Amino acid sequence: PPELAKEISLEVTGNDREELLVAWLSELLSLSDINNSVFTEFKIEDFREDRLKARVKAVRRTLELFYNDLEVKAVTYHRLSIEEQNKKFIAKVYFDI
């Protein structure tokens, strides 16, 4: 059976929404690589234009549960966009694979 979920506290900052999103995704990617984990739950504790604080749950990545041939190498700013529509944010992000 997979290991029990591990909860991690994260906080990232950025000068604007785009930088904040790239910082958030880059931190998740880094932690995923370092800990060989997959994030399964997110609880946003504080969100502002320039700061995001959250608790995330991670489980160990296994071939049986989370196998994928694609490996994300980096989060990019290329064609990054964030739009607010009907009180929701729609983000488009491209990754280096």
C-alpha cells in the first residue's frame, strides 16, 4: 500500500500574479522531484496578489499509482496568462518537458 499522506506547509511570494503562479508551481515541482511525491490535496491559508501560503498533502509516487512517461522539467513564463472570469481565475501555463 502507498505511504500515508505527508502534509507540507508552503509559502511563496511574487511581484504579481504571474510571478506568484510560477513560484508556486516551481516550488511544487521541486518538492515533487526531491521527495519523489505527488500532491493530492491543497488547502490555501492565505492568498494575496503577491503571496500564497498553503498546506499540501503529498504521497510517495509509485509506478502502480502515478506512472507517467512525461517529466516536467520547469515552469515557464512563455505565453503565461491569468484572466479573471465570473469571479474565477483562468490560468494558462506552459511547462518545459
